[in-house]
Amino acid sequence: MKKSLLLSFLFGFILSFAQKQLTIDRLGVVTDSVEIKYLKKEYKIIGVFHKVSPKSEVKYARILKEDRSGIPYWGYINLMKEEIIPPKYISVSPFENGYILVKDNVEISTEYKCGSQKPCVRQERKTYYYFVDSQNKKVSDYFDEVKKDKSGDFYDCRINNIQKILDASSLKVVADSKGEYRILILNRGNDYRLKAYTNNREDFLDKEGKPLTGFKYKSIDSRNGFLFVGLYINSEVTKYTLLNPYTKIPFNNNLLIDYISESIKGSNTVIVRNEEKYFLINNNGFVKSKQYDYLKQYGSSILFLDKENIGLLNLKGKEVLKSPNIYIESHALRDTVDSPVYVFEKKDGTLNFIDIKKVKFKKTDAIYLNNLSETVSFTDKKSILENKYFVAIGKNKKKGILDFNGKLLVPYIYEDINPVDNTGYFLATNLDLKTGLISANNTTILPFTNEYSASRDIYYIKDTTQINNIKSYFFIWKINDKVGTIDYTNKTIDPFEFDFQEPYENFIAYGKNSKMGIMTKNGKVIPAEYNKSYALLENGIYYLFKDKNLVGINENNNMVFKTDFILSYPKFAEPIVLDERLIYLRDQDTSYILNLNGSQFLKFYNKVWSYSNGIGISTDGILFDLYKNNYEYYYKDRFISNDFK
């Protein structure tokens, strides 16, 4: 009776455990030690649980399990510990849009001639790729090769000489070459995403996946609704003409061009080139402008260059600004940034620019040097439309500041000038090679005492919500070889007793007596007793090198851990945190995977090749996961790098 009760109890416990859902954290990692022990006993490698699709709350984890012969196979389990995708596949990808790509040994039937009236059938196993859904149902054909395009919109699938393009979200076949042509997937932003090639001919594929023109033309191109096709003029020369997208017939057989430059945004025209001359045509093939040496759109205007003339066209091709005989042709095509001005060189060597927005010429006395990037630098390329200044070089080869009206605000007297974001203030280095802070009208804000050059990264902001407010900035100043920090009023924030200071995203590293310390975001100072090599902050722990050991400390300089191994070259060892759980550390020819407490989890003599969804693999085929599992995976033909994502 007692034995019967014990068996009933054990059976009930096992049943309740089997029916219990796994407990996971926000990263999809199992947290219960009993559950982890059970999973580690069942599987060699366990990934994190992740959603099978963005709109689903169902989560699966990738697992690796050996069969009775000791051969490893991949599959997936759900939170109820059910092998929802049975571990029978050579490889399985992470879930995307409810599907995974699997690699499998498939038994197929092949017919062959054997002398009888009916062909004989041979059963054989071949390795193929195909897609299955979250219930392990096959949802695609078999393929020899499957690759996802760079945009992530399509799968390029091939078998024998047949190429099929699948929509990545639905797995619908959007194009099938049927072995008749080769398909290229184009980047986003193109009018057509698929282009086909066969017998030295090109064609686009339409929404039904069919050739647009039936491969009538040597080449084909499209720009913002304009469809161009290449015609054979002779065996060496190809000319383009504009094609009617509805009739597939050229609009104008007399319109032949060499090159399609760019379509005009906000207009039904496009810039083309023929015989080294640029002009505009509309979407009916009619020429809409004169011919020029160069055309380029800037906002609502088109810049033109013609012999020694420079000016602007409107979007309809009409000249709205022209200034003749003022620029040097060899230097006229010097673009700056995507800005409201275009800079060009006059015959006397000085620079003028066109205010594109106001359609006006502006004069300056800046000069052209070796290239325009050395001559003109805008103060903030990311927000150039908001800024009113740029840095230029005068005839004495010194730098000053101009506004967008060409007015000289700061004279050409500085060796270097570097804007402080978009504050309207500048770090400037004088002829004595000392740096100070100046305003846009050349008022000295901070004295020229800094021994660092203005070109260095010597300012930072603690409150990023106050960016572009000079009151929120701090400046790293070096005086008499000692470094400290001051604000824009010259108030000392950090005393001048350091060898260096270097701002990171969430802290400042400083040097003292050839060692490195940390100034935390909370204002605490960690003593300078660490190597001047590398610093990393993760989950409140600072990872630093002390002598030849990696150590973890908190902001109170309490040591959380110290590695039990010596690094050969700590200067070049940069720790990388994986999924907030592990640290990857590379030291010469040795790689270490550490727990966050610094204890050694795995050591191997190669580098981590890939890490995804809680599973990593080294270049010599060692798998590891977040549960401290590691597994030698280099079986014959079983470790294919492209299969592991």
C-alpha cells in the first residue's frame, strides 16, 4: 500500500511538472533552477524563448538534441516543454513572421529508364531547405539554396536552374524564373524591385512576376516613374530612350541619351545626359530645357553650369538666376553637404556661393585650397538648415567664420575652429596653438589657455535634453600638461590634476599617474588604479582592466569580481556583453566567455563567429548558450556557417 502511494505521488509530481509552464525573464531566459536542470538534461544547447511572429505572444526556444546515435539535430520547444518543432533538422533558423527555414534530409522518388515500358522509381535521400510554420507544417517547395536579400523583404530560393523569389512576410512566390532567366533583387526605393537577365538582355518583373517588355531591350532602367530602355546603336555603343510604361513603345525614337542622371523630386521631369550635355525631359519624352555642362537638383531649384556660367533653373527648366564668367570650370563641381548653399570658385581664387533657397548670389573673400572639404566646413551637417554659420579659410590660410549671407563674422586668424554642436559657439585654436571658446562674433568666452587642439573631442554634455544650450556643456581643458574640466563661465568642475579625460556615453574616464579612473554620472569618483586601455559600463558594473585581469567594480569602487586568468594583451582586449548575461573577451588567439560575475564559462582558441537568440558559435564549431552549455559541433558537413544565424 505504501509503495502504491509513493508511486502515485511521484507520478503526480512528474505530471504536474510536465504540465507546468516554464518561467522566463524579459529576455526569454528560463529562471527556475529545477527547470534549467531538466532542460540541460534533455538538450545539448538551448536558446532563449522568442516570439514566433511580431503580432503573436507565442514563444519558442531553439534546441539541439542528440539522437540515439549521438548525432545532433535542431528543433524548437514551447513554454510547456513540448517539442513543437521536433529535433530532426540539420539546421533551423530563428522565427520570422511565423516561419522558420529548415535544412533536412528528405526522401524523394526519382524516375529513371530501366528498359521496361514504365520508368523505374528510385528512392533516395537528399538535403534540401524549406520553410515550416509554427506547427511544423511544410509551407514551401524544396530548395538547394535560400538567401535573404539585404533589405529583408525577399528570399532568393534556387533549385537546379530554377530561381524563385519569395515574399519574406508571407512566403508567397512573387517571381519564378522557370530556368529561363536570372533574377536580381534591387534595393528599396526603386520603381521595380526585381530585374531579370537572359541572353544579354534585361527586363523588369511586374507585380505578377512577369517580364515587363518580354526582354526586347539590351538594358532597362527606371527613375521615379520614368522607364528607360537601352538600344543597340552598334556593337559597342548603347543609347537609352524613354519608354511608354503602358504601350511598352518608345515615346520619341529621336530621343537618344547616354546616361540618366536623376529624377527631379516634386516634378514630372528627369535630368539626362547625351554627348556630355545635360538637359531635362518630361515623362512624355519632350525636352524641357537647354543643354548644360552640368545639372543637379538642390531643393526646389536645379543648379546649372555652362561654360563659365553658373545659375539656377526652376523645376520646369526655366533659368531664374544666372551669373556669367565668374567661376573656374575645373573647380566648379565641388559639392558641399546637403545644404541651402552651393559653393564655387571665382576666377580670382575666392569662393562665392549661391543661396539656393533665396535664389541669390552671395560673395565671400574665402579662398579655395586643395579640395573644398579643407576649405569650407559647415558647423553641423545633421542640422545644416537650422544653422547660420560655416567655417572657411582666408588668403592667409587661416580659418574664420562666415554667415550664409557671406558676411565675415570671425576674421581669418585661427589655426583651427570646431563648432560646439549647434550652440553658436566655437572652440578655436590661435597662432600660439592654444585653444579657447569664442562666440559667433569673435567674443572670447573661455581664455586661450587650453593645450588641446580645437579639432579634438574636448566637450561633453551631461543633460542631453539641453543639447545646443551652451550652459549645459563642459569642456576638457589642459593647462601645463594637467587636465581638468570647466564650464562655459570658466568655473572649475574637476580640478586640474589629471593626465587625461575622455568622455564616454555614461561616464568620464580620466588618467592620473599613468593609471585610469572613472567619474560616474552621479558625480562619484573611482580612483585611478586601472589600466589605461578600455572601460565598459553594463548593468551598473564598470568593467576595467587591473594589471592583466578583467575586473568588475561598482560606482563605490567595490570589486564585484576579478577574473582568475591573466590576459596577454589587455590593451587590445575589449569586452562585449551578450544578451546582458555573458561577456565575450578576446585575447590574442584565445576567446573567453564569462558570466557577469567574471567567472569563466568557456574558453576556446578561436573567435566567436556568430551569436543570436541566446546561442553562439565559434569559428572552430563550438556552440554555447546562456545556460553554460557548450558543445563541439564540428561534424562532417554539419557545421555550415550560412545555416547558423
